[in-house]
Amino acid sequence: MSGGTIREVVGLSVFVFVFTYLFIGARKICRSKIVKNISKTAIILICGIIVVGRTTNTVMAINNRQNENPIYIEELGGYFTELGDSIVDAKNRIGDSKIFSTYATAIETATNQFQPSGIDYIIHVLGNKQREEYIENFKKGEFDYVVTTDKDYHRWRYWIKNANWFFYKELYKDYIPEFSTEYNVFWKKQAKEKVSENANIKIETKDLSTKKIRVETENPNFDGVASVKISYKSHFKKDFWKKLIINRYVFVNDISGKSLTESTHVDYNIPNKSEEYYIPITIINGVGELEISSYPFDDTTFELDNAEISELFDVNFKYCVASRNHNIFGNTLYIDNSKENQIILEDAEAIKIGDIQEEISEISKDDNFIKLRIDKNIENFAYPNYFEVINKGE
């Protein structure tokens, strides 16, 4: 169902049909005229109450929405009581810029654009051939902005990044987050220098079905993500057929990634074998770990032929955004007190946006917020603008 008024009409129709059939059934069963009349009256009263109740609820809902000061968006041909501000703000900010969205939304319609790959949702980019076409379309398009889902709006955003690292490793190379809306993040193309950290990789065999990969950087304070190229394959054990097993899969347990969030939507699956596959390993304080296992656990084996670090990125731990709910108060900038933001701001000395850089005179926190005291230009760092965090010694 589409919701709203249509849902109300459909629900009302269902109730009327149900009670009508009950009435017909009651008439056939009951031979007494008095019982028939009582049943008829009861059914009519119940239907009347339902009609009046649902009509009243619908009218009240429409009145409430009208009181919410809806925003009319011409390109969408209607009023928005939710997310309207975000759509208009994004439209005004990007102007005529070309965008590439991992999830196509109203932004595309409002800016008269289409998802250029022809695939609206990145989770529908399935198979090697389709992934290659998707990435080639992205690389050749010279897009000014990339639009991804916001971390506070979408609980699957860690899984989306991990399961679609083939795209995110290209995003991290040339884009930085510029601003947020209520449901997405706009990344702006910008020339960037490669991360020059040195790192080592270690492989540990846990058992026949599991390998552990550990990345360590020479700098014990480095926070970021390693793009690791692996060559691997999984096999059935010889006697698997006795259990009538017909399928197997390879599962990645993102150990470091899960330490950033309480969400369970972090781990992901990868193909059963590949000569060249890229996976992300989150690095916190110089160390990142994950495990790769084949399943069914007792009936398969996993071979990791090679694992090497392709590139390191720090963009995911270098930029921050103020809290949507609190933002700024006086000379204090409020940031949501999440584990990820704690790591980003652990050694923060200053924050920067464009050519404006301001020193942090004080950092404090409570259960809900990390508070940064900025003595000048604090309005430039207000939500929804992302800003760069400058750490001590940089």
C-alpha cells in the first residue's frame, strides 16, 4: 500500500466487507427475526463507528500536516512535510553540479538528473561485469559530488560500505564530505595526497575454515582504513555430500569495524573464490583486524593464497559534522558522542573548513555530546557543514 489516504480507504473497505459477510452469515444462521434485527443493527452501528473514526483520523492527520508548514518543491510537484528543507538546501548548494548517488532519491528529481549508471541502488550492482560497468561509469563521469547515505539515518551504512568496497575505495581517493542533509552526505571532488603511512600485514590460521588478517601501521596513532587485495578460495570437504549440503559461502567478520558501532549490520559476505578481490580493514590506533571464514563451518575449508595492502585512507577519521539536534550554543560546537567521533576528536587541536582554521580552546563531553569551544567563526562549522579535524603534531 502507498500509505496516507489510500491506506485509510483500503482499510475501511476491508472492514466493511468483513462485517458485511458477517452480517450475511448471521442472517443465514439465525432463524429468529428478533436475532436477525439485532445482528443487522449491531453490524450497521459498528460499520458506522469505523467510518466516523477513520474519517476523523484522516481529517485530523491532514490538518496536522498543514500546520507543519509543508514545503512545495516544483520539480516534484508536491508538498513535503518531512525532508523538504534538506532537499531544498541540497538543491541550492549544488546548483548545476553533476552528482552520482549510491541511492537515488528526490535529490535527482529536484535537480533534473538521473543516476547515470542506470542502477538507482548500489545494492543492486550484482556480479563482476556489472561492478566493472558501474565503476567505469563513475570514473569517466567527472562528477562534482557523490551522494551517500547518512550515518545517523541509515543503520546499514557500515554494511553498505563494506559489501561495496569496490566503489568506496574509489570514492575515498578523490572526494571529501562537504555537507549533510537529514538522510545523506554530499562528498565533493577534491585533489588529495595519498596517505604515506607505512603498514605491515599478517595472516593467522585460526582453523581449516578461518583466516585472520591483521594490519599494523608504524604510526601507532593512525586511524583510517586499509584497502587490502586478497586472492582466496573455499572448498567443500570430501564427505560433504553425505550431509546433502549443496551450497557454501564466505563470511567476513569485521572485528575492528564492529568496535565503532553497536549495530550488527557490519559483517558481510564475499564470493566463494576470487583471484583479486578488495576488502576494507578499519584501523584504530594503528591496528586493524578481521576474520574470513567459509561456511558451513564443519564441512568447508578456506584458503587465503595472498593478502597485500593496496592503499591506506584516513578520510573516514578526518572529517566531522556537528550534531543535527543541538549544533552550536554560544562559542561551543556540539558533536554527537559516538565511538567514531571520539576517535576522530581524540587528539584534536584545531578544526578547518575551506580557508578558515580555528584552534580548539577546550574539549569536554557528557553522555550525549562532545563539546568543542571555538572562540571565533564558530558559525562556519555549524551543521550541516563537514569540517576537517587537525590533530596535534600535524
